[in-house]
Amino acid sequence: MNDHDAIIVGGGQAGLAAAHAARAHGLTPVILEAGAEPVGSWPRYYDSLTLFSPARYSSLPGRPFPGDPEHYPHRDEVVDYLRRYADCLGTEIRAGHRVDTVTRTEGAFTVHAAGEASLTAPMVIAASGGFTRPYRPALPGLDTFTGNVLHSGEYRNPEPFAGQRVIVVGAGNSAVQIAAELAGHAHVTLANRAPVKFAPQRPFGKDVHFWSAAVGFDHLPIGHLLKSPPTTAVNDAGIYRAAVEKGQPDQRRMFTTVDGDTVQWPDGTRERVDTIILATGFRPGLSYLDGLGALASDGRPLQDRGLSTSHPGLGYVGLEWQRSFASATLRGVGRDAHYVMRKLTGNRVSTSKRCCQPAG
């Protein structure tokens, strides 16, 4: 006999959305969260992080994001929102449970968390997200750099870098936002393989997410058709493009070599650098599925739109481009979670386990 209907690994936005979907389909899941509380990685992001989507488009199912629907929530607002969402779910959440391995025998999964008794269930949802393992590209000579190297996931604020020569590697939202913030305190270069692409934040007076929702782009289930995620533009209200054009930060093609504390640029010039920040994204943290045989050789899950192609009963929520452009976002994980749960339960829907409904 199984301990639970479903076990959800991860208590961030993906895990909470998965729990909401599980309850809506008549299940009583348990969430195993490695951290101290079910808020995912949000508290560890840099201090100034602000969402590029307004509150109206930054909600999990059943509970609108509080405040002015048109404001852009700060990191700490998201953390508070997730805490409140977890409280209203009515779902058992076990914090401090870091899952080590998952095995499967005779149609049931056994989930092993460090220092805890094993749990069994016919269904496991891997919702530890697509942003838990920092990606560090193999840049030429980077492993020999004698200065400071850190990933954007370790960056908090610009004060420790005052007066330094800093290179930020990347071309996405985080890379540009961090580089622009640092430029007020240090000499900063934004290094990338191709020029940063900017997209207006509010074309024709409406946020870009309004237009994305209006034309149905957020909902297009095309993620499974992509061999690799496309490069997206940096959402900009005019601040970041103007900063780059002023050289604060300046933008250059990727350095060619690193020698000690010195980098060489494509034009042959060399200069000393104090810190290199890798704003190069993340990869799914799914090592607990290694022994199950559910992952490809590069660590990516063997899945189709969130459904395991190797193990019946195993699902995923929160992967980048899992089904759509919005799959790894607050506004998108809910749709994917309900799709996965509907497929795993055979469209069984309950009306007796509603949760996180708006007040009033």
C-alpha cells in the first residue's frame, strides 16, 4: 500500500502549482521541499530583482498576485506571495526534505530523502524546476582565472564590486539588469557572442505580456517541437538600451582567452579583470532521478510536454519551454501542471478539493 497519492519534489512555484493541480484532480499529495520553506529559489536571487511581467500576469492558479495589477513585483513580494499561496493550499508540505533518489518497483515509486523515512506513491512530480543548477559554460581559460568568478545566482548587490573591473557574461534579462546596476559602481563590460536584443516593455502603451496573452502566444504548446530554446530579447522600458548605448555597461564580443587575471578580447587587446560574473542561465536540478534511468546523458529529462517517456506515472513541472514560452514562469507553471495531472489521472477532476480561491 502506498503512503501517498502523489509525491511532489520541490516546493517552489512549480511544486505549489503541481499541488494545486493534484488536489483539483482529487488527489492528496505531499510536497517534499529541500529548503526551510516552500518559496523556491526566489530568496537567493539578487536584491534588486524585479519581475518583467506585471502582477496581473504573475499569478499561480486560484490566487491573484496582490497589489496594483499593473505594477512589477519585487523579489521579496514574490517570496511573500509564495508563502501565502503555500498556506492556503491545504497540502502537506515537508520542508528540509532533500530528495536523494527515486526508485520504481512494481508500479510504485519510492522516494528517499536524506535522513528521512522513505515514502511511496504511484505518481511522482519532479517540480524542482529548471533553475536550480547554475550553468557554467566552458569558456576558454576560465578555469585558470585567478580573479573572482561567480554565477549570477550568487550575485546579491553591487557594493562588494565597487571600483572593480568586472565582466558580465550573458545576453539575457539578468545579465543586462546586473551589468547596468553594477555600472554605477564599477567599470563593467557585458560580454556575449552576439549583440543583446531589446524588446519594448510596453508597446502601444500596454505591457508586452498583455499582447502575448491577447494573441495566445503564451498558450502555444510548441515547446516540445524545439530542439533548443530560442534566444529571447531583453524586455526594456528604455532604461537598459540607453545604458548600453552610453557605455554603462559597454558591450563587447566574448573574450578569446584568459591568462591569470588577464583577458584577451577578439581585437587582440588585453586587460586585467577583477571579477567575471556568469549570467548564463540554469539547468534542471534532477540528479535524484539519475538512478531511475529517467534522464538523458546530459542530465535533461526524457519527457514530452512534462510526461516522462521512460516511466509511467512520472511527470515534470517547471521546465523551460516544457510546453510553451511561459512554462517556467509564475503565469505558466499552472497551465502545465494541470495538463500533466490531467494526463496522469486520465482527466479525473474533483470539485471537492478546491484551494487558493480568491477571497470574497
